[in-house]
Amino acid sequence: MTSENTAPTRKLSDYLGSVANASTHDEWWRRFIDLLHSLPEVQVTDLRIEKQEYEGREYTVVGNLIFEFNRVMHKGWGDPTVSLKRYLANLKTQRTQASFTAIATDGLSFHVYKPQFDEAGLVIKMEAVYGLNLASPMMSPEQAQQDLGHILSHFQG
């Protein structure tokens, strides 16, 4: 294996180890953006990144991509996208013409949604369009890189 092949493997391994300890959106985002910067096929330069807070939760907005980090996304009952739906409805009032892609993550699993809005700007459906689990034993660094690139391909500036 060349050093080019081991660098993404090491970065992914470092990310997986460190994200388990991330307890806030900002901690996760710093680790995630560092991982993205290490992947040669994923371009994250010159992106306008906005940090926003709504109803006590943090979100990162990158163009039309909305990231919500939730450490306990898969624990408990009910719809894990409830707060994300409310935030998207609020954001839609500010950006009425925008078409959003929402990404809910616990740092390891990523669920990508295409929200559909009614005339009043409320989210009537969150269609799951993609998902990945970076911690899967079947996930190679190459596949992780490809899958993360696919998620970011939903970006519109």
C-alpha cells in the first residue's frame, strides 16, 4: 500500500475514533471538516459556512445543505427529524426559493433528506434520499470517500 492509500485510511480511522467523543455540533463539525479536507476527491474550499442556532439546537448551513448533529439520533422513540423539520420551515421563510437537502448525523451515520414544503412553508415530507454508516465494518476508506462525495454532490451554492 502506498502512502497515498494509507493517508485516507488513517484520517478515516482518526475521525471515527475522535467523533465518538464529540458531544456538541461544533466539536463534530471541526472533526468532520478536517476529514473532508483530507479526501482528495472532495472539494470543500471556498464554501460559505454558516453556523445557526434554532430552538436551542445548532445547525451548519453550507449553501443548500443543512447539517444537524445529534449524538443520540438513533436512541429513543419517535421521529428523529422533528427539530430538523421545524428548523427547515423557519429557514424556508427566509429563503423562499431555496431547495434544501438536510443531513442528520450522529457523526457516524448520515441520513440525507429532501424536504417537501407546503404553500405555508411547513415541511410535509422528509424523503430519505441517501444514507451511509462510516462505522460499518464493510466501509472501506475508498467507499467512505465516494459516499461523502455523493452527499456533498447535493450542494448548490
